[in-house]
Amino acid sequence: MLTTEVTKVLKIKYPIIQAPMAGGTTTSELVAAVSSSGGLGMIGAGYLKPTQLRQQIREVRELTLHPFGVNLFVPEDFSVSSNDIDFALQTLQPLKDQLNIEGDGFVLPDSRKLVDTFHEHIEILIEEQVPVCSFTFGIPSREVMIRLKKHDMILIGTAATVKEAVEIENSGMDMVVVQGSEAGGHRGNFINPHQESMIGLISLVPQVVDCVGIPVIAAGGIMDGRGLMAAICLGAQAVQLGTAFLTCIESGANRLHKEAILQADEDQVILTRAFSGKWARGIQNQFISAMQVHETAFPEFPVQNSLTQSIRKAAAAQGNPAYMSLWSGQSPRLARSQTAEELIQHMMAQAVEIKNK
């Protein structure tokens, strides 16, 4: 048994947190299975409508009596010009033609609506008495933090640098997820630019541990008990796994996405901003290769994410992984097709074996 401050505060058996992957991966079945198996399941609510979030919270509650949490994207300011959109539309059109996409109905994201949705999500978490809330892409306002704290909610921030981790502690959050550059999907940095935030986990964790007093949760490339024990040795008190849970049976990731990870090598996993306008790590495919020369000119998140939505959706429907966003961390060789319970049990057995050597 590996008991840490994180396991005590979160009331979980094992120091394992399932990364809150937005976009349909964190199904109610996956979240519940992780929590029922001794970890902390997390709903990725970044793209959910308020009604969808409330429904999923209630679904998870029907499937498990154990604690779980919800992750929210902190709304970011963004700007975009008509020239930026025209450039992106023109550049993406040949791919839409290949996929036979006609009139995809692109709608420019509304920053005010995103903020309103965020606050609606906050109200739902309070009304539904969700015990844990984590944040990505920034820190919410002091008013939001105070409201959540009044309802005894455990708050977790996401940082990619020491400076960001310190800001998260100063904001009053209870824990910080430290995201190394090995992590799959989107980068969680919110102070430092992309390049300055590309710090490997083995370097980042001990530096954060030395600079903050709140528990540190390590994330990025961790797939098994070896990664868990390495993180503990570096000073982390828990780990957060994304890719490892993405290939689990209960995951809502597309079958082609799972297969791509299970068949990938580590040198196929690269960074791109062509899909969403925000740097993210995934398996290189035809879309990334074709757009690589243009990616720095594309609009920022969430505009580019909306512009490519029809491409990703059509590719998935047509069974064409060449144009799908195949997010993955840097350890795809360690991925397995298994249940969430099997992953957690194998991981803990390996960790205990290492600890007892």
C-alpha cells in the first residue's frame, strides 16, 4: 500500500488519478471503473454543455459510490482576424475535399459564451456536490475559488513550470498536477510560452516539490508501476495517467485512436498545433505532416479547434486515422488494451514489487 497525503485527502486507495481527457474519452464507465478500482476517476468537461455535464455526473454516481472529480478548462482570452480565418479555411479546404465535406457550418467561438458556460459548470459542480475539481489552462478568479472552497471542494491546478505551480499554490488550490513535456494531448501551460514550458517530468517534479508546499501530482509519460515509483522517489505524492487509460476497454476513444497508440513507437509521437491552435502531443499522421509548414500561422485555440472539427469528425466516421487527432504521450509502447481495473492492479503490483526489492 502506498499511502500519501493525496490518497488521504482524496479518500482513495491508490495514488493514481485518471487524466480528465476532454472530447468523449472519459466516459461515465471509465470514470466509475477507475474510482471503483481505488483510483480517482475524472470527467473531462472541457467541451461538455452544462446539461451534458450534469447528466454525466449523475451517471457516474449511479455506477460508483467512490469519489470522483471534474476537470474544467479555464476560459482564455483569444483574438482572431478575418484574414487568419480565411487563411485557415483556404489551407484546410483540400483536405475537406478529400473527405467529401460540404458546408461544415463553421461557427466562430464566442468568448463570452465560453465564460458563461464555465460559470454554469461551476454552479453544477456545487449543486451536485462534486468533491474534486481540477483546472487546466489557468487559474479561475478569486471569487470562483472562494465559492468552491465554501462547499469543501478539493481544488487541483495544472502546471507545466515551477512558476505556474507557485501561482497555483498562491491562489489557494490544494494540489498541483505537474505536467511534463512527455504528456499527450494539449499542453497545460498558462504563463510561460510553449517553448519555455517544454520541461521533462524527471526535471520538473523535484524542482516544483522544492518550491511549493502543496502535494504534487506527476503527469506525463507515466504508464505503469515503474513510472509511479519513479515519481514518488522524485517527491510526487501521486500520478495522473492519460494515455494508459485512453486505451482501456471503458475509454470512449475511437477504436482507430486506440489501435494507433497500441501500434505506435515513441518516435512517432510529436507536437502539433495544427488541429486546435494550441500545442498538443499526438501520433504523426498525414494531417500533421501536411499542415506542419502552416501550423504556426493558424488561428489560436479555440478558433482553430472549431475550424478542424468537421475534418476530425468526418475522418473518424469514415474510419480514416490519417486526419484524426491521435493524442498520445511519449510512451505508447507501454500501452495495453485492458480494463481500468486491470491497469490499476497491474500497476500497483509492480509498484509494490519495486518497493519491496
